[in-house]
Amino acid sequence: MPITGATAQVVNGLTARWAGVSSGGTVFSAAGVWPLLAFLADGAQGAARAELARALGVPAEQAAAAARELLAGLADERALDCALGLWTRRTLELREEWETGLPVDALGVLTGDPALDQREMDAWAAKRTGGLIERMPVEARDDTELVLASALALRTTWLRPFEVRPVRPSAGPWQGRTLRGLHRLSVRLDRVGVAAAPEGRVTEVRVLGDHGIDVHLLLGDEHMTPGQVMAAGTAALDGTCPVVRGSLLPYGPAGPGLRVEERPCATPRQPTLEVTTAAFEVRAHHDLLELHGLFGLTAARDARQGHFPGISVSPLTVGSARQSVLARFDALGFEAAAVAAVAAAPGAAPGGAPLGYTSTVVTAAFDRPFGFLAVHRETRLALTAGWVKEPAAFG
């Protein structure tokens, strides 16, 4: 089942809003959280239902169908592993209409023994992410009635690998450090572009991987916040933020970390794009209830009454909601994994020959903190987003 543009757009909208409240080194996956919120909205009532619908960007009555479309579309991709899991206490009676809308292999049982239940859920998270995420982000407790979780893992190999070389930035936060630099040349000038956001300019370099997964590297003007840079990169996916591609950029400093120039050469050469960046690994753990307004979970936290009669006749509230995420970027490829869960509780040119020619060279240097998006190429869906504050050291 293909992912429609409408679904990709609302999920990317959540990515942009989450990016807007982010700071420091981080990584997150709105694509991993969105289906959970959608199934909750399908079974919610009152204020909780309205808040979840606003966070999702779709009416609550359409949310479950869109979540099934998203999960099925992701599961069909070779580079992705996507799964939904549900664990309930034996004494909790689920509404048949809600339960039948979940994937057939999603159902599990909570025994009431927190240690045993935690081991089972941790094993599920590790299996579904290929070992990248080893623990479920929420804890099983004595009063846990239901746990709804999603897992998303992706791996892609670059179509053109990078060359590893040491990089020592001469200015900025990474000045004086020797980084695991990644360098490569390309004749595809339009793999780079400059996005014009209201808050400033953002240089975007698209690194193409196999099986339809790309990573967009994002370097903003120095005054921009991480959230502004990532939000601009997300807005560029659907054209909301205009981008001038590399072949149309003016000569000279053309964007953050970006320069276009004519270089002398002895023989005719094609225009070249030179990209230098840094390898990185980023881990993050998010408490979604700290941003309850963003995720539409404000009313759902209120333990004085139940909010999900469409899920169960028993009154349920959201007791915890968390996500654990990992992303790695290196010379050969990129991998990332995210597990989210909601727990419901009751309530230079060579010398020698004459240089008679010139060639256009575009250089892009990511030598200070930058953002990234892992993107499904066909649908332009952002699978993970993040900010690199601590790059890998050389050695």
C-alpha cells in the first residue's frame, strides 16, 4: 500500500513542529510516533480526541486508516523494518472495532509481573531494530494496563561512498579538533541547494542511498537555532521552503559553508561538487509527556477520568509516552532506529602544464554543528531528523 502525499505531509508537519522545539544534539522520529497517536485518537473521546487530531493534522475518524497506510507503506520498503506492538493485561477487554484495526501480529499479553513483561518488550524492541535499540523506552509497572509501541529501523548504503580523512576546522565550535572527516566529489551540482527560510539560509546536501533512502545534511546561518535549521529542511521537502539548486547558485559565497568558484585547469572538466562533512552517532531519549501539547496528550494525562472508551470499556489514561532513537552516519552508509511507546494506566589544481581552461567547483563544508533528515525518496517522508553537536573523532 503506497504512502499518499497527504499522509507524508502531515507526518512531516509533526517533524517540523518537533524540530522547532528541539535544541542541542538530538535525533527523533515523528514517523515512529505518529501511528501511535493515530490509534489513540481513533479510540479517544472529548478533549483528548480533539487534541490528538490537532497534533496529527487529520480528523480523528481518519487517523487509524492513515496509520495503517503509513505502517504498510513503510513495511513494503526493503531498507526499512517497521512494526507495531500491543501488550494488554488479560483482564482488559478491548473494543473489537479498535483491536481489528491493528496489524494481526501486534498483540501480546502483560502478565502482571513487571520484570517478565519488561524482558518480553525489550526483546521485541531489540528484534525489530536489529539490536540498535535494546530496551523499550517505557517501563512495565504493576498498574500498567496497556502498552502500545512502534519500532522503525532503516539502513542504507551510499550509492557513492565517502573517503575518510582527518578534518581540523579552523573556526567555530569544533575548532582545533581532529574529526573523522568524510569527503567526496560528484558531478551532480543539484545535489546541493540553498533553502531560504524566514529565519535565514540553510545549505542542503542530499546524500543518496540504496533502496530509496537519502540523507539530507543541513547547515544553517550561524545565528539560526537547531530547530529552525531542521524545520527549514523539513519544509523544503514539500516545497514550502524554496530551494535554489547548485547549478543556479551565484559565484562566491552562496550559502552557509558553501562556495561557488571558477578554478583554472589544464584540460576541460565537468563542474564538480566537493562535499566535506563529519561522521556521527547520535542517541536520544524523549519523554513525550514533557511536550504533551505538541503531541496532543495534555487531556489524556488526566487520571481523574478515562479518555479512550473506543479502546476499552475500562477507563484508561496515558501514564507514560517515550521514544528512544539512534542514528549513525559514516563513509559507507547510514542507519537509524526508533522505538516509541505509550503506556496506559488506569484513571586545489595540479602544476606543470599551462592552465588554459576553467571549471566550476562548488564546495560544501559541514565543519560546525548541522542538522540531518533521513528521507524516503519517493514520498519525501522524513523518517528521522536530528542535530549533530558532537561529531566522531578521527582515529
